[in-house]
Amino acid sequence: MALTSEVKDELSRLVVTRTCCRKAEVSALLRFGGSIHIIGGQIVIEAEVDAGSTARRLRRDLIEIFNQDSEISMLSGSGVRKGSRYVVRVVNGGEHLARQTGLVDAGGRPIRGLPPAVVNGGVCDAEAAWRGAFLAHGSLTEPGRSCALEVTAPGQESALALVGAARRLGIQAKSREVRGIDRVVIKDGDAIGAMLTRMGAHANVLTWEERRMRREVRATANRLANFDDANLRRSARAAVAAGARVSRALEILGDAVPDHLAEAGKLRLDHKQASLEELGALAQPPMTKDAVAGRIRRLLSTADRRAEELGIPGTEAALADADLDEIED
């Protein structure tokens, strides 16, 4: 998850000047990484994140935008969670902050999707919402066959709202439930690069594209190597099969084989791995590859007719004794 940490570190240092965007980012971060509790009759808002820089960014924005103080505490990793976690907690004024950020509606009930101000906002609000959601519970895997940019959502409605925000940015994201947990996933490589750019991870999108390009080059090279290897195996198999049939044809015809057909057959037996074009160049005088192929075909057909007259196996019978299977290994 090194790439995830690098992206979150860059996003946590991104300078955002527009107040609406900063509000949208905080609202999304609290929605996807936070929770609302009632302790001692008052509302307490907590947000748990995996990076200290994200926690400090959230605390700063709460003070500068909402004039709301908060405290940060660190939870040491244990069990499944090996890394440290950071909790940003708002105790005093939690209810007021919940209304300011749109986490609760006019009736004081927690919202199920994203705040209306984010949903109905501009493109910059959609970008900020994705940035906040990713900082809260996002991950990015290395480029490859199963690459993905993923955000864990607190519920289906919030996941669908984030999918809608991506759609406003012209990026396709999908919502899915995995083992009872709702996730928003972007799997297309171009779409991942576009979303990283939209969120503001300009340095890491270059790293992503570079690693993606290297991976694609290696994959292409491997495919070409496999293709060449398969062609070589097919050619070797065909050469062994042709040699076995020619040898059987010469055996059937014996001294009755015409000289020009015998010459072509001998070339095939003496140079089993050579192409038809190479065999033609070795002939005296030289022949075209079509001439060589034609003579070998006539040699085989002549031998097969003779074998049928004699009531003995033809040239195809030689393939059973040829080591064709070994070429596949």
C-alpha cells in the first residue's frame, strides 16, 4: 500500500483556496471516515484516518473554516491493523458542526448519502468530495491486471452518491458490496489517472502512469515472446511431421521414386529445421519455395497411392512414431 500512502501524503499537503471546496472535502472526509455519537447528552463527532498528515489537515480546516476546535489522538496498530490510526474528535459544538457540514438534516437526523451542498455543488465540489473520501478510506493498488482505486463507504447510499460525483467528473466508477461492506471502485487505468488528477495528486499520477507504462511494456514483451515461442513450436512440429512422412514415402517407393522428387525429399530429411525457402536455396539448381513444396506434396501423394495399391500403411502412419508430443513441452 505504499502508493496509497504516497497519494494521501500529497493530497494532505494540497493547497485549496476556495472555501466551498474545503467545506466539501471536510464534509466527505467526515462522512466516509467519521461517526456521530451521543455522549452525556451531547453530540460528539469522530473521524478515524490512517495518516497523521490527514488528521492534521482536518483539524486545521475545522478551525479555519468552521471555527471548531478538535483534538487528535493516536491508536497504535494491533491485530489485523498493523499501522497506527489517528482519531480527530470534536466534543464541544459537535451538533453545530454536524449541521454546518450537512451530516444531519434539518430534523437532526443523520444523512444517508452525501450532504446536499456537495451533491448539488459544482465540479470542484465533486473533486473535493472524492479527495475527502479517499483521504478517509481510500486505497490505490499498483498498476497491473487487477489495478483499482477504491473507497470504502459507510453505506450503499453514500457509495452511490460518490459514484454520482465521479459521473459529474466524466469518470466511471462502480458501487459494489464485498463481504457486507460497500465499496466504490474505479478499475480502468485511464479513469484512475483522471481521478488522481481531479483529486490533486499531480505528482503521483505521473508515478502511476510511469509504472503503468512499464507494466504494459513488460506484458507486451511477454506476449510477443510467448507468441514467438508458440510459432517456433508449431514450426518444429510441422518439420518433424514432414520429415517423418517424407522418410516413409521414400521407404514405400524405394528405387521407383523419381529423381526430382527424391532430391526434394532428401533435402527435407537432411535439413529438418529449415524453411521451404531455405530448402529451395540449398537445391541444385536453386528452386522457389513453391517448387519445393510442390515436389514434396507430389512425393507424398505418389507414395500414398502406391501404399494403397500394396495394401500397406501410407505416409500418415509415420506420424504415430514421430516425437511430436515432446515439442509441446
